[in-house]
Amino acid sequence: MASTNISRTVVSLFTKSRATRSAIPIHRSAARCVHQSTRLPAMAASNATTRPTLQPYLHQPSTMLKPASVGGTRSIFIQTENTPNPDALKFLPNHPILPEGLSSPFLEYLNPRSTLAPPHPSPLAQQLMNIDGITSVFYGADFITVTKSTDANWAHVKPEVFTYITEAVNSGAPIVNITKNTPGEADGQEGVEEDSLSYNENDSEVVGMIKELLETRIRPAIQEDGGDIEFRGFEDGNVMLKLRGACRTCDSSTVTLKNGIEGMLMHYIEEVKTVTQVLDQEEEIAIQEFAKFEEKLKQQKGPDAIASTVGKGSLDTVA
């Protein structure tokens, strides 16, 4: 997934020496580096065959909406942006979302219980998850991505989302609280103890280069579309990633991984052979159950059945 406002300036990444310190240091013994300048914007969208790109999909220009004043307090402007996922909206309240000092670059709540559980309970997320049709809440540094079920209507859901965000910002209370972690209580609450793209002195040269490309070129585009990305490892030429937020349930996530991220990493780092997305256990179960349902539906309709859905595991691909 990529943003339409990605810079179109493409800067050469491989040099023999580094002019200035990069955003994420590479292993001290590295003979190569990803770029020779400070942090660069994400790669521009292009049809050029020599430069792999992240393609813009459904990202739309933002709009400024002004919710009604709550409890006599002053009104605030909340910026909204569509995402490539039609069931996810990005809200920018012009207010910090994550607490200072939090090592994780994001927090994600996947069920109502997770909004109350340590180590990062959130009263706002609790209110949002209690709205009929809301399935997940994602916090970035300065934005909130709310995802609904397919059968829910934004016309009914959005006013309540605006109301709760407005109240939370106007109250002055923290959006996220930090409490002592209790093992087993944070089911459905997703975050990381440390940013997976941060520099680690134990990283190999190749892993350091992969992280720097992900941090400087790919993460800005993913965040622009209301999500984030995790690095889960590199083994035998395979880069393992995890998409978050709006990107987690987006139909175009496979296109993003293969046509965008994989192409870019393979172009600049010859050791990279493929990119795969790591699925959580519940996501794998959901995909398996959906594949069984599609197979059963195909048997009922007969061999000449026309697929009702598209993508991996659909009638188009079920043998």
C-alpha cells in the first residue's frame, strides 16, 4: 500500500561511503549502505521498469470536519482520510495519541477486552470498540485508524467516532494509560516492546539494510494509509513482515507486499529473494475456514460456478 503524496525524487541508495549518518545505523563492519543522505521520503510511484515502486491505490485527499462542541467546550478540527481499505478510516485529531516514552510505534486493539487490559488500556479505544460494527482500533503517533465490519455503514458509525474522539481530546486526559503488565491479560492488544525497525548492534549487514529501507522508504507510505509495518525476521532470502492497522485487513495488502515492498527490497538488496506476511494464529484459522466455506459453496454450485469473491482462497483459486 502506498500514498499518493510520496515524493517522486529517487535518490541513489548504494554508495561506497556514507556522507552523513543514516536514520538507522548499519552494522559497523558493513561495506555497503542504503543511502548517503539523511532520512529520505518514500519512493515515488512510477511505471519505470528499472525502479520498483510502491503503487498508490485508493488513498484519497483528506477532508477537514468540525464536530459539534461537546459539553460547552471549544470545538476541534478532526482531519479524516480514506484508506485503501474501504472498511477503515484514518482520523487525525491534531493531538498526540501515543504517550511519551512508549517504545512501540503503534498500538492496536482487536477486541473490547483488550482496551481495558494492561499494559496499555485506553478509555477512548474502549468507547470506540463498543460502537456497533467497529472491529478494531489502531493508534499511530498522531492518528487513529478505525476499522468496521463489512456490513456496517460509515454514515451511521462515523458520527459516534467523531463524538468520542472529540470528548477524549477536549478532556485533556491521556488517550493511552500505561500500567503494569500481567501475562495473559493483553489478548487482542497488539504492540511491541521495541520498534522492530530500530537499530540493533547484533544485526547482520543485510538485516540492517532491510530495516533501513523499510524505515525510510516503506513505513512512511504504510503509515500514510493508516497502518504500520513490523519486521519479523530474515531467513534464507525470505523477509518476513507483518502489516498492521488498515493494511492488516486490506484486500490490496498482497499487492503491496509483492509488487511494492518485495520488488523494492529485491532491487536494492540482492540477498532478498522473496517477502512474505506473517499471519497470527487466529488469522490463519480464519483463512482456512473461509477456504473451506468457498470449497463447499463451489461444490453446491457445481464446477461451472462463477466466483463471488476474488483473491487468495477464493473461488477463482480453489482447485
